[in-house]
Amino acid sequence: MLKKLLSLATFVTLLFSSCSQKTTVRPAPQNLKIVYNVLENKDKDDYDVYAINFDGSNPTNITRHPDVAWTYYAWKDKLFFISDRDTCRRCYFLYESDADGKHVRKVANLRLEDSWMSSRNNGKEMIVSGRIGKEIRYQFFLVDVKTGAFRQITTDTAAVYSDPCFSPDGKQIVFRHKKNRRDRNEKAELWLMNADGSASPRQLTHYPPTDTTAKWHSYHAGPPHWNAEAGYITYQSLQEGKYSIYAVTLDGKRNFKLVDMPLEAGWHAWSPDGDWLVMDVFNHEQTTFDIWLWNRKTKELKQLTDTERYEQSPVFVEGRK
């Protein structure tokens, strides 16, 4: 029944909200691949990273390691993923590989939180959510990708700083934030701050106060992704009992559902040109996750995978031409 629902979903009438723009529709960037996380063996807590072509063909396991390997970022043809290989269970460190999963190397000796990440300066410097010991947790660190050197840039250890995303010029950071990480009643929202600390952080999202459908651990405002061409930041949120992808303008004045569809949508990423959104799409029971592709301009929606496995957190990476 679920597979039938997934198939029918591509043919139903979908309602989309987006910033109206008169722009030229560019051809699909066929040199891009999509990489995503797959639960290989639940009993062994084994996750691998898979890659598919832009059209969904040739799904390939590119990590093939009995660890937790989750990718959350790529820069051009470099793939970055967190892994607990060679350490304790779910003790994450940052690794890098090429788009085919080869030439794997550990980037830094900084233990990471389970968080999305970003880079600036042509991929030379990354921002991550990391930890040192038991007390310094969910803090932002800048990491030199080449040397592995890192420095902490947030200092409020009572708070949560996670899922950072640089603006395209590297001068601002949008991120998920809670002032008290031990307070389950506080909702993590999206905040915006200058990367050099020259101004106080500013809250971007405000979860609807009358909506009680999200539990304390649900995403009220999920990992943000910056689309400079569209002029907004996207995130996932559980509202009215359903996960959907929302967008907020940089001044925080306009907040709207970006993609409205029968199924639910969550983790996602934008193509480098800002035209294509890749996302994991799932049923309400969250028993099956598949990878879907949506075009911001044409509203084209395409299902790329159709399996009984958990396929999540897709990102774009440049493959060999």
C-alpha cells in the first residue's frame, strides 16, 4: 500500500508556495550526484552512505564500513561525513572522501555532535557543532579542513548551537539554537548571527504558539539551508501534525510552507545553482524514507528511490563528468 501511495503521489495535484521570480529555467546539472544515508543493519547499528546519479540511477554503497556513517555536507567533489569508526559507539568525528567514497581521511581530532555543517572560503574552513569532554557540548568550532586545526567560537555551554549554515559570502551563520539545552519545554528555533560576532544573534523563526502537535524532541525548526538566489532559508518543521519544508526570509518577516504534498518531508539540501531541492520523503509512521527531487522554478517533483529502507539526509556532490 505504501509503495502505491508513493507512486501515486507523483501524479496528484500539488500545491507549492514560493517567492515568484521571472528567471530562466536552467537545464538539470547532470554532473551532480546525490549522496544520502542508509540504514544497512539496525541490529548492528550500521549506516552507510549511498550515491545515485542525478536521475536516480545507479545506487551505490560508497562507504561500505560497519560503522555509523552519516553525510551532512559536500563541497564540490568532496564529501564530508561523521563516523564512529575507530572509536566508541556513536562517538563522532569528521571524515572526508571523494564523490565515490574513496581516499577517506579523518579531518580533525574534534569530537562532533550529530549535526549538519557548512563551509566557506572555497571549502577550506568548516563550521561544525562539537564537544570537548562532558561539559563543553553543542558549541560551534571553525575547522581548517587541510590541517585539522580548530577553534571554538561560541562559549555559552548551557545553550545548544547546532546545524550551522554559512551565508554564501561566509559573513553570516544561520543555526538552530536553544538557550538551555536541558529544558525540554524550550523550542529550538533558527537564529542568525554575524560570523565575526559583530552583532547580537537575531531570532528568525517562531513556532506557532497554538500548535501543540510537535513533541519536545520533534523539529520545531530543523536544520537550515540557505538559498541566496531565492532570498530565503529553508528548514523542516512539524506543524499541524505533519513534517513539511518551510522557508523564512532573511528579515524573518515572511515565513511560509515551501512544499505541500501528501507525504511528509524533512532533511534536504539545495543544488549549487539554487534550482533543485533534494529531500527525504516519508509516511506519517516514519517506516519508509525515500529520496525525492523538486525544482523550485518548474515545480517538477520526482521520486528517485523506492525501497523499504531508511534513506535520509541527501546532499549534492559533484561527480566525475
